[in-house]
Amino acid sequence: MILINEVYLSKKSAFSIKYPFYNLILFNTDTSTYEVRDIVTEMDFNKARDRHIPESDFLSGDLPRFTDFRDCLITSTFLPFENFDFLSEKLIDLADTIKIPGGRAKPLYLALDTNLIYLKFFSRFFPQIGKNKEKNISAINFRIALSDLVKEEIDANIKYKYRASNLKKMKKKFGYESIVDELFNCSARKSRIAKSAENEIKYMMSELEAERAESDDYKKDKEERDRLIAKSYSKFEKERNGEVLLLTADEDMTYHANNLGLLSEILLIPHDIVLEGNIEPCHLVNLIYDIALTFGVIQLSGTGVTVFGEWKGKGLDDYNKEHLRLWIEKDSRILRDFERDLRIAKGIDELS
């Protein structure tokens, strides 16, 4: 947030978010109005990606796709689920029944499919429920269940890293040698996204006190895993003599859930990407963080700032606290004020 404030105070509040490896502007924003505009279209994104695919199966699979960018727009809550208002009303009604003694015959548990953990449903979207109608509810109002298999699906993706041979090919294709050097032995895209999802799991376990739903062994086949996830929640429901409402972004999962007698609701991924709109300051910070993490590195064009979501030496604490690394050019208009305000913020943090 300090970085955004410095851009605003520098008398040039507009800047662009650029992915340097594609030489592509993802969107423009203005901190004086907190407006996101000129969002890159899927067609233009894919054209830029196709021009920059290295001769490497690993790297071609690692390059960010438009769906990765779309997911960042979703996790920041700038781009809501298509039926989010409908689901919000349903959850508000359910929260009301929970408050009433005897309002439900059995205790209700909310459970998530893996895709909604990746999309940070509880930490990012739940605070938005009922916000426009002053009917805010908290996830803490609900009992939460979390399948072991959901955790295993995410953990299974934390295994991809950049090697020296990968970086050599990246330099040949993209240039930006000093930036590429920062990625040595670092987590690749799938691993970075999975580590971010681990944060959501930690939030569910510590803040929401999610209860464990035991599952059968991990299977390589995704459809088989989906059925096992639904089965684990069905088993949990019987063990607790409760009701489980399974939330998912996958229509097939709703069939698995319904076949087992589970309640389920699907959150619809938006197909049409809005090209502009207003965004709250904290959500802009989330958007920049999510893109930097997913893409590995981005630039704030016009400010002299490069933002790393991944870098040599990044540790568990950096992931847990959602740290970013900044390179600010010496002639940047914001460098001096940023360093001053960062020292002040660190001092306040140490006192608290």
C-alpha cells in the first residue's frame, strides 16, 4: 500500500501494469480515481504469449496464460463470480437460520472444492457478502470442513522449480537478464500458485477452525479425485450427523455431490471480462500482489518500479506474509519518499 500511496503523491497517479517477458500491458490504473481500465483482451494476451514461447516444454507450460490473469482479477474481487449476488443472499439466509436456536435440525458445515481455495473464497470473497446491503456476515459464523484430499491436491503442485538450463533459455527468448537471474532455483508458476493456496488453507485452519474431513488415498486421475473429495465430505457429514454444503466452481463436482446426497452450490466463473471499472484501494493492492505472484515479475510502467512475486531466497515467511520484492530505479520519482515511509511503517510495526 505504501507503494501505491507514493505513486499517488508523486503527482503522476496513473501507471500501467506490464508483464515484461511478453512486453505486454495488462491494464492501466489511476490511484487518484482507483480505476482499472484498458484491460488486455484474451485475444491480445494470447497473441503476445504465442510470440514469446521458448523452445522448452517446461517453459512453454510455465508461461502465464490468460486464465491465470483472469483468476487474478477474480481473487482480487475486481471480477466477481457471475452468480455471486445470488449465493450471497443464500449464505445470508443460512447465517440467519444458524443464529436461531433450533433453526436447523442438524449443524451446517461449509466445504470447499479445490478450485475455490485457489480463488481464495473465504479470505477474499466472504468479506464482500452483503456489503452493498449492509448485511455483512463472517465466515466465522459457519462451521467449516476441509477434505484431506483437497490439501493433497494443492500440495502435489509444490514441486516445480527453475533450473540454470531454464534460465538460459529464458534469457535467450526474453532478454531481461538481471530479472531472470533473480529466478534461479525459484518456484515455477504452478508451485507459486499452490503455495499461495496453502495460505488460504492456513487461514481456514487457524482463523476459521476448519475441521478435517478424512479421505481415501490420492489418485492421479483428476475425475477420480473429485469423486473422492465428494465422498470424503459425505463421510464427514454422516460422522458429524450434520449437513455439508459443498461450494465449487466445477459443474461436474455438483453432480458428484448430489449423487451422494450432499447440498452443493456452484460459483460461475465469469466468461466476459470487463475492460474497465473502479476498484477499492485494498483490492488494487491484492490485484498487484496476485499478478506479481502468478506471473513471477511485473513492472509498474512509468514509475521505474519492478515488482517480484518470486525471487532468490524467498522463504516460507515471505509467502505467509504475502511479501513482494521491489526494484526501484535510482532516478525513480518515488524512491526517496518510498524509502522514508517504509522505514516509518517498519518502526510502527515493531512497536505494535
